[in-house]
Amino acid sequence: MISVLVFFLHIVFAIYILIKTSKQDSIKTGLLNIVFIIIIFSVGWTISTMFVKLFVPSEGFGKDLDADGIALAILAIAEYFFYRRYYKDLWTTEDGTEK
């Protein structure tokens, strides 16, 4: 269940970034941002899975909280802080306050 939620949030975020950057710059910039998000997600998932499997057995802590679900949750938290900084201009107004 956690895996489905994380994938859904990434899809919604990618669509949001595509629309937002396409309005500000061009569709080409929006598509490049989508590719960037996909690359960060795939590499981040690989690295977080590698570290989680060092400490958690592959069956995890139950049916819904397996090692991949834990790795995806850690990845989503790390990506939140990264994207919050990388796309800072999308969450701030013209006077510098946050939306």
C-alpha cells in the first residue's frame, strides 16, 4: 500500500511540474523536468533499497511494510526536501514569501 501511494504521489508531482514549468518556460523544459524526476526517482530508489536491505530483512515488518515500501518511504522523504529546494521558485511568491 505504501508503494502504491508513493508511486501515485510521484505521478501527481510529475504532472504538476510539467504543467507549471510548461506555463513558465516551454513544453521542452517541462519534459526535461519529467526526465529529471524519473532519473532521480530510479537512482534514489536503488540507493535507498541498498541501504534498507542492510538493516531490514526483505520480508520487512508485515505484508504492507516490506523492505521496498520502507525504501520508497525514505526516498519520498528525501526527495521532498530536495525538490523543495530545487523547485524553490514554484513555492514562493514574487515578494519572497512561501505559498
